[in-house]
Amino acid sequence: MSETTVGAQYGVGRRGFLAGAAAVTGTALTSPALTGTALADTARATATTAGTATATAAGNGTGTGNAPLAFTNVTVIDGSGAPPAPGMTVVVEAGRITALGPTARTRLRPGTRTVDLTGKYLIPGLIEAHTHSDGPESVVPALYALTGVTTVREMRGEPVHHEWRDKIRGGELLGPRWVIGSPIVDGTPSLWAADVGPTIEVGDAAEARRAVRRVKREGADFVKVYSRLSREAYFAIADEARRQGIPHLGHCPDTVRIAEASAAGHRTIEHLHALLLATSRHEKEIRRLLDAVRIDAGDPNSLSRYHSWFQQVHPLEWRAVRGYDRDQADALFRSLAAHGTAVVPTLSVHRTLELPDEVPARAEEWKYLPAWQVEGWPDQLADLTGGRTPEQARRIREIFAHRLRLVSELHAAGVRLAAGTDTGTGYLVPGFALHDELALLVTAGLTPAEVLRAATSDAARTLGLPAVGTVAHGQAADLLVLDADPLRDIRNTRRIHGVVVDGRWIPPEERRRLLAAVEQSAATTPPPEEETALKGATLKRTTMKGCGCGGHP
């Protein structure tokens, strides 16, 4: 598959929920507080009524749902890196941007509805490049859209994600565009047990090739590769993926050098773990030591598997950082840029797991998730990070600071970055987490304009979605309207006035109402029967169900 068709549609049939996914989402499908259909109906209603006191009909004043919608007098930040353009009009029709130009020189067709956005800023809808979406149907998809995240890339695809995508396409559910990966394809034994989601373990080249053919047949948009793959299996995946026309991406396996993976077509490197190793003068020695790391294949609990893994790997990460070689890093980064391999740093999950003392005790956006989901986070974080000595904690803080420097150096070397969070891990709320990631990228040294590109045009290129990511004629009408300038302060991406989702305008009061409905749905969604019965043992599985990607190198 070429880069421009990563998000191509495969028409996958509904295969039903896996047991774990059904446990988390099944009760929400009939939530009396809010259904997917109710969200879609509201979105359609707002699309036909402009929905603000400033919305007026041009010409004969009888605008209909099929009429063009013009956003006037707005400052456009188009996502390309071009300077802001004040006093602009953006016309949306049938889900596309059909006109863009200065308001003073733009003539609107009779019947065009207008929304005056004087003093506002219009940017492309944001793209979240690394998620593990988990939770009620009546909550998660809408949260993305209502926070201005209009495209997500799902890094561990499950049947429920294909269900959501089908419903969004059919107008039954408000939500983002969804690019959906395969189950994790890993070596045997995998670091992650079945308690956190589907994993395909492959032991040799033949099994690896069968896995690629299987996930393509099942409708995955890409093959998600993982850390414990053998060299034989990884290069078989790379070759078979090329033959089948489907990208492969994810973790760079411990057995494979990043430069080798990049040359083999590895589309994106997720997280910054493998980069620590690849930029260290101790790389060869550390690789030998990684070969000796073992996990208990009989342990069905991924949390305890991770904790064991961390205890063995932490000293190796520290040694890698202490041996950082700038010349080696520069050579690697030039190679990544030349091969077009992008990096998704996921600083949010690195910060959560590496600076646990700084995670908030409470945040306003937590109210949009069920309490039983949020309440499991502290215990699970303690399970993942507990037992660190003061010296280990100090070293890990230094490792995190080093990751920030790597992001700055990657960008300076011309390596494309895409913004992603690893949402699905605790403390990361769908949609809201991406805004925090943008602030972390600024902390790493990027300018707000560069960060916006990482969450719009550069992310779209990384995901292979040419029709999204910029404000331009012919592009999909996925837009975010802000009350303040994000180029002055990237935190202004949180100051949302309204959103346009696939051409549907959701103005301020409708957005507030929809968020209130999401909050109500979250508050009234009971824990799944399995969690209720098991009193928390399984609750841990469902409250931090990301791939654990942030947990190891």
C-alpha cells in the first residue's frame, strides 16, 4: 500500500466483540443517558442550523442542510506552516472545503449560511497518531470529536473499533475518522498477555507471513509490530507486508537496529525507547544484554510481566543514556529522514510512567469517563512503577529529560514527527490528552507552529491521509475553531469555540450540550458485570488497557 492509501477502506464486516471489548463497551450501547444515534442526530441538527446567534442566511435567507456554510472574518492557520491569514472566509459544502479566500473579496452563492468568526482562529482538525481507545461507545468517539481530534490512529485494532468506524461512516455515531491497526504482532512469548487485548505471537518466518495475510484479510489498515519479534520474523513481516501492499509500523524489535527497520520500510517508530539504544555507543553491548531478558510466559497478568521486564531493562536504558553519542545519533536521524520514517514520541505516556509523582490527583476532564474506570488508575500506576528506589527514580527523571532532547534533535535533523499520546493508558483522557501532548512537544523545543504541523499536516502525511490535515480547497472539512491564537501559546488549542467534523458544524452551545451528555453517560454507565463480579482484579485490565507501549524499550 502506498503512503497515500494507508487509511484506505477495506469494507471489513462486523465480527462481533471480543470478550474483553464486550466487557468494557457492551453496557454502554443501550445507555439511557446518551446513545450514538443521539449524538449523530444532534450533529446533523447542528449541521443544518448553523446554531449560533451570529449565524445568518445569505441571499434569500432560507439556507438548508444542503446549502454551503461559510465561516467569515476568521484568522486561518492552515497547518502547512504558512503565516496566519486574517480576515478569511472558508466555505464548506458536502463535507469538503469548497472555497477559501479573503472575506472582503469572497462572493457567496445565494442561500449560503454564514457564521461570523471575528476574533477567532481556524485550524485543521487535530490528528491523534497513537491511541488504544477503550470505553463506552457513548463516550469515547464523541470525546475525540468534541475536543477537536477529528482523526485517530488505533494502534491495537479490535472488532469494536471497526464497529465504531462503520457507525461513524453511516452517520449513526459522532466521532473521528479512524485508521485501525492489526492486533499486536509479537514474538513468543509476548510481553503482553491476553488480558490487555488480542496479540498474535509468531515464532518464525512462516508464521509471520501468515499473520500479515490474516490481518489484511480481517481489515487492518496496517500491521502493528512489537518489541519481542525475532529478526527472522520481523524481516518476513516487512517483506510480506510489502507484497500485500499494507504498511508495517510500531515498535522496533529488540533484535533489529532502527536503521535496518527504516530501510525495510518501517513506516513509524512509536515511542522513544528504541532510540535510546540506537543512539548509544554501548548499543552492541546492550543488545547482547537484551537477549538475556526473560519474562514468565505462564504469567497471565500483563502488569506483573511488565514489572518484571522493567526491573531487568531499566539498567540497560540508563546505560544507553549515559553512552549517548551525538555523532551516532546524527547519522541515524539523517537515515530516518532519508527513508521517510516518522517518529511518534508519545511524551504523555513517558511522563506518566517516568514521572509518576507528577500525575494529577484529579483533573477536570476525568468527569467524562466512568468513575469505575478512573478509580483504577492510581493502583495500576503503583503496580507499574512501584518499588523504585530513590536512585532509580532519579535516573528515570534524567531519562525523561533525555527523551525531550531527542525529540528536539529529531526535529532539527528533519525527521518527521507525528503527535500521539498512547491514550488507553491511565490518566490519558481521549481527545484531551492530545492537547497535553502538544504542550509537551513545545517543552521539548518545537515552536507552536511546528507542533501544530505534527498534529495536522505532518500527521496526515504519516498516516497516509492526503485529504486531511490542512485548510485548503478540496480538503475534508475537519476543522477546529479557537478563541485564542495557538501560535502565541499552544495551550490555546484547548480554548475551543466550535468544531467541524466531516462537514458538520458544532457551535459552542451545542458542543457544551454534547459534552454534558457525554458526562452524564459516563456517570450512569455501570461497570461491566465481569468487573463487578471480580471486585477489581479484572477492573485493572479494563482501566488501563493500552498496549503498555510506554512501559519498556
